[in-house]
Amino acid sequence: MRQTMRKILIAAALAAVTMPLAPATLEARAIEGACNRSDRAGASRALCACVQQVANQHLTRADQRQAARFFSDPDRAQATRVSRSDRDRAFWQRYRAFADAAEGRCR
């Protein structure tokens, strides 16, 4: 009985520690996944992985999710770029810095 309870407690503790990490791990590859799913000429697994590495350095996960949507909806990128919203302008500055860094590093 004591062994069983100990095993349950250990399993619960491990679950509590690892569960919050699982969704973050899945989200951490938003740009790479969008890049791999895109029909853009020249997109390769190596290029998409490189772009994701740069994104991890320059963008928050929320920024990455927003940027990943640009692959399937380029009009959204244009709308964000010309938006008068302070939030969109701040995002666009971060996005441009990321895009410039990715362009320089992922050739």
C-alpha cells in the first residue's frame, strides 16, 4: 500500500512538472511548422529550422504564432505592417528585426 501511494505521488509530481512544458514545446516551432507547410519555392527543412532558430532569439512565442500566420495569409502581414495600432507597430519592428536577422543567417 505504501509503495503504491509513493508511486502515485511520484507520477503526479512528474506530471505536474512536465505538463506545463508540453504545450510550450509544441508552440515553440510555430514558424518552422508554417514554413514547412508553405508552398514557397526554396523552402526546405533546413531553411525552415534555421528561420525557427532565429525566431527563438528575436520573437516571443506569441510573436511567433502571429508571424506564422503570415505564411498562410500574406494579407495579414500587410494589414499589420500598415496598421496604426501601437501594438501592431511594435510587433512589426520586432518582426522586421527577426526577418533581417533570418535573411542574413539562413541562406
